[in-house]
Amino acid sequence: MKIIRERKKKMICGVLSLLLLLGMPSAAFASGTAGMNSTNAAVTTALNKTSKYILSNVTNPVISSIGGEWSMIGLSRSGADVPKSYYDKYYSNVVSELKEKNGTLTSVKYTEYSRVILALTAIGRDVTNVGGYNLLEKLADFNSVKKQGINGPIFALIALDSKDYSIPQVSGVPVQTTREMLIDYILNEEITDANGVKGGFSLGGDTPDPDITGMALQALASYKDQPKVKAVIDRALAVLDSLEEKNGGFSTWGAETSESIIQVIIGKSALNIDCADNVSALMSYAVADGSFWHTPGGGSDMMATEQSLYALAAYERYLDGKKPLYDMSDVTAASGSAGETNTIKATLNGEYITFDQAPVNLNGRILVPMRAIFTAMGAEISWDPTTKTVTGTKGDKVIVLTVGSSIARINGQEKALDVPATIIGSRTMVPIRFIGESLDADVDWVPETKTVTIVQ
């Protein structure tokens, strides 16, 4: 049986509907294939309009399934013209919330962590040091990841694979997550109907849901060469083929929605399958202002709009032969304002140190906020604003540094510094190696992860 039946007549009708909606000439929408150098003009037009709509209506992006991560992913992966300050605002809001909640966003919905990891990765931020917190550590707890059912493992796998992240080994975790566990969990959730026929996925019950099936395909796409995975993918595609409406759309719980179409588009695009008919169906939900409906004629809906943006981005990337939506190996790290501020981390006895001003690399030496490092290492600190001198005291050790001076003092003895203490972003920054070694700690540098490790 052929997995995806050709629907040429339906595809042509869908494409014509899209053209009429956008007012584009028929030549503007050519059937796309992977590796094309130019994208379909109609899809690009829709992406531009929807990006502008989101930027105008999501002015303060935060951690949220609406007005947050999906906007970041859609805007960044579509290549929209977005001010750096917009992404910086989202990042700042994420850091603030993590600090407010002591690094724990939720104890049940672990897709929250996966979603934030995807958004931060998409905008080039370091997910292993977000205000001092390594978000990947949350996905190391397999029992917590699967609390939500299949959604948890699906998005954990997508998040981990987005930048080929290593899963941290976290002490105290009952069951350490592995990729194989996540894959097997998803595969084991494949539906078997009353007649023993396998195929498709759902949040519950034995009726395949296009929304969840599309998500499962997104997670499994990277493993399609594994025989056990390929068999499940083929059956899922056959199920989607049977569920597809004549217009290229899909229904969930008896109602046709844009979100169900969206997840199928992303799943097929990740598998390098043209889904022009599904894109045409999605465009029937488009509103002239760039927003999208949730249900036909249901009015502008922000969740549908955000998700439509990243679905169209996924399809455009397929047409252009670019990396799939969630394969972010093509994303470069965001540049910092003073050195490598977004990538440098520090740990003390294996625990990440939280800084309100990110560490910087100055002339080959790592500087960190004075108060944070002294406090973390158990030293008392005092600051003289007149002389701009900081004094750290721990036991019988007294360390004195003056901003701009290349001479420090340890118990009154002068010590030359390669880099003096300096003020960056209203914070006094001090050389971390000097502070650590002065307080009798072992200090090392791990270049692969750009991490300073301190062991007391």
C-alpha cells in the first residue's frame, strides 16, 4: 500500500484557494521540492504578515504557551526581521521567572522546560546557564518527564535533539533519562485498535488524533532510519492519510482546527514530505491582518496565530532545503554586550553559581560579579564606594581588590593581577580564578562547555 496517496486534484484546488486568499498570481505558487533556492512567494507573504502581527501584539514575551515560546520559535526560524532587544526582553523575563521560582517552573508539566529550551535555542541562548540554571537537568528526570503522558517524552526528545544536547547526569534522580527511553516510550504509545491494527497516536483512548500523531512524527523524524521507528512512522503517515479531509485539513474531537493541521505540516516537513495541500488548508484560516483562526470563522486566535507562523516556517524551510524547524544546529550563539556573556558559566562543587551579571572574558581571564562569587564561597564582603575597594573575608583570609588596580592584597601581601577588577553593567567584576585560589579552592577551565569549575 502506498503510504501517502497522490491527491493532485485536491492539491491544485487547495493551492488555488491559497492564491485567491492572498491575491497572488498563479505563477507565484510553484510546487516546491527540497533544495529549491527560492521559497514560495505566497507562503513568504503570509509569514511576513503574521510575523508583523505577532510583534505588534506580543510586546512583552514571557514564559507561556501563548505570547511566549511559540512566538520566539516562529519568529526566529522564519527569519523574520526582529530587533535584538525583543529577544533580549524574552530572555530577561525567563531569567527573572527562574530566579523568582528558584529554578523550578513546574513540578508536573515538564513540557514547560522543553518549550523554553526550544525557544532559547532558537534565539541562540545557552540553555545550560539561564540565570545560573541548567534547564537540561530538568529533562534528566525521566519519571517527571513522562508525568504528562506522551506529550512529555515527545517534546523532551525534540528539545534535546534541537542542538544535539547531552543529557546531564543528575544525582538523586531515580531514573536517568536516555534518548532510547524517550523513543521507546513514544513507540509503545502507538495505538492498537479493537481489530489489532496499529497506527497513530493520541493523548488517550484508541482513536488516532492528527494533532498528537503529527507531534510524534516530529520527535521520531531524526530516527527514521531505525527499522522499528520507520515502521511506526509509516503507519502514522497512513493514518494521517486516512484522516485527512478533502480540503487538506484535519479534525480533532469532531471539529476541524488549525492546530491539528499545523502539527501535521511540521511532522511531514521534518520527514521531507511535501504537504502543499495541508498548507493550503491552513491558509483558509488566515485573516487579512496576519492572524489566524482556531476554528473556521472563529475569530483571531493568538495560539493559532503563533503556531501557524512556525508551521509555515517549517514548510518554507522544507521548500528551501534548510534544516527542519526543530533542527537548530544552524543557529549561532547570540553575541553578548561585553565578551562571551551568554556562554560562560561557573560551578562550585558541581552546582551552578547564579549571577545577576553574566561572566565575561576579558583578555583571556574570566570576571564575575564580586558579591556573587564571594557569597557563594562563604566569604563576607564589604564595599567602599569612595575608594572603589572590595574586601572579602573568610576565616583567616582577607582579600582586598580595588577597581582598576592590577595589585590585590591577601592578608596584606601584594599580589599582581593579570586583569584588574572592573565595573561592567553597574556590577563590580573580579577575576574568578584569583578569588577561588585565594580562598584555597581548586579552579579549572573546561573549554568545551566554557565553564569555570571551583572545588572547595
